[in-house]
Amino acid sequence: MTQRDHQYDIQIGDDAWIEFIGLDGRYEQAIDIDPLLGELWPLICLLETHCVADCCGMDAYDFTREAVNTALLELDRAQLHAACAQAHSAVAAAASDVLLSNTMNHYADKRVFLQLLEHLDACIVAQDAAGA
């Protein structure tokens, strides 16, 4: 697959992606998830490295394991692990399957966003296990 084949996917590694799930006809169902992300914002903000979200949406963020590991050097991993669990529960319980983050300038299917939260948490847990 080429980079173009992943145009709307979220890159989480050199050859790893969270696949986009179409939202055609569902945008009006979107609910704001910014408040649900709570204590994850410090991490998310540090991952906004390629551009700014106002301009590029999710493409502004670097969600690769390497970028997450670098960001974690400045943050409390235990607190972020708990924040990921809270955010995952809150997003999973959200009343809609279509989510909107105004801060991240992004609409997503709930399943895509849950995968992103799971990826972030896996990065946090792996760095803890490595003793970094």
C-alpha cells in the first residue's frame, strides 16, 4: 500500500495504521469528546509535532511509538495510564458512534478513537515495562 492508500488512516508506526471507518451520512450524530479525554491532553499536545491541528487535524499528530515514548519522558506515566483507562471508558460509553474533537480538528468513528486510546495506553505500559 502507498501513503495515499492511507490518506484518512492514523499512522501509529512505520507500517502500522489505524484504519479509517467512513462517516458518510453520520456527521450530524457527532458528539464532542474533548471533555472525555481529561488528563490525556498533556500527552496529546506533546504529540502535535507535524503541524497544528487547526490546519491539519489528525495529520498534525505523531502517534508513532517513538513519538509517544519521547513525549512520555516529560510526563507521569502512571497518571497517563489511569487517564487512558478513564478516557477509554468514557469514550466507550459515549452516546454516539461518531465523535468530534474540536481541539484535534477531527471527526472519527468511535471504534477508531478507541483503537487510538488503546495504542497510546500500550505505549505507556510498554515504556513502564522497559523501565524507561
